[in-house]
Amino acid sequence: MKNFLRKHLSDSSISKLRNSYYCAHIWLQKVMYPYGRLIKTPFNLKRNARKSDRKLEIGPGSRRILGFETLNIVWDWHVDYVLDASKKLPFPSGSFNLIYASHVIEHIPWYQVQDVLNEWVRLLKPGGQIEVWVPDAYKISSLLVDIENGIDRIEWHDGWRPFNSENDPYKWISGRLLYGAKTDYPSWHLALITPKYLEKLLFNSGLSNIRLMDKFENRGYVDHGWINLGMTGTKR
């Protein structure tokens, strides 16, 4: 479909179609939110409670990872639980064997991140694992230091250009650190996570065997490129 559109439509026409689809989808999410929150969520909580081998994705993309239940703050067709992942969640302790969250915790206020991770780990069975992916604030910050000192680097030339048509490295860095590229709902990054800080957060949550993950271990389908930081640990 993408190739067909590129062949038969101009870039401006494709952009208008994309924006129209996006606006319609946002409207549908708002209309369906009460159904997802008040009907679908309680139904799935009851239906899935007796499953023995459970996996949960927090903050899914536009489609489900096979074998995972899904939790998101907004409604969508593939979302099982319309819930706020930064609050106490209505699952018994030890409900899940695996929890996967890609680019979620940086949207949680920095002073709440530890408490939120503690709550997610509560949901794991002993021996269960959590996999967390975030933008690496250390890599982005080190790039800022180099640019400020007149050292040009090629990493930021990765095609990510929201609100940066002039290809300004300072705007690229601000966008990657703070995000906020969505204009119709809050999408800011509210916490800066580095490898050592993420390891500390996971350890304090009660995890052991904490290690960095390779990019090929990412279960998601969105590639965040060289800034992607993944870490996993096992509940003690």
C-alpha cells in the first residue's frame, strides 16, 4: 500500500491522507474510551484471570505482539485493558510471567518512575521477567556536549525530523530528549533514563540478573535506532 501511494500520489497528498487518518483515529479513541475502560477492561480482567502463562505488554504500538495481553492509557482495537500504567493496577500480585514495556517509563514523571516500576514488578511471578526499553539519555546528552564543543557527529542524521525542517542538531537533541512530537495530546518525556540509572531502578524494584539487551531481542516492531536502550531482569 505504501509503495502504491508513493507511486500515484504526491508527498503533500500522502501527508494529507496520513493526517486525516490520524485525526479520525484519535477521534475514535476518544469516543470508544468509555467502552474500553468500563466494559472491555473488566471483562478481560475476569476472562484472563485463570490463565497460567501470562504475558503483558504495557503501552503497545498499533498492533499486538503475539501471545501478549495489552494495556494502554487509550482505547484501541487491540488493547485489552484501558488503564493508566502509572497507577496501581487491578491485577493480583504474581499474575504475569513476563512484562514488556517499550518507550513507556520516560513518559512517567521522574519522581514517580521507581514507584511505577515497583508496581509493575509486583505483577510478576517469582522468577518472572520484565523487559524495559527507553531512549538512552546518556547517548543523547553526550551528543549535546560534543555539538556544543564543536564536534560534529553523524549519529543524529537518522531521518528523525519532527518540527526540524532546517536539520538543526540542537532541535534534534531537544526533540529526542523531550519529545512532545504529538500536538493533540501530551506526549512529553518526563524522565531521563541512562543505563546505570535503569539498572539501579530495576534492582531497587526487586530484580536480579539484570543485563542490557541486544537490539535483536526487542519484541517490538518500531526501531528507535542508535538511542534505543533495553534492559531486562528477573524477579527475586
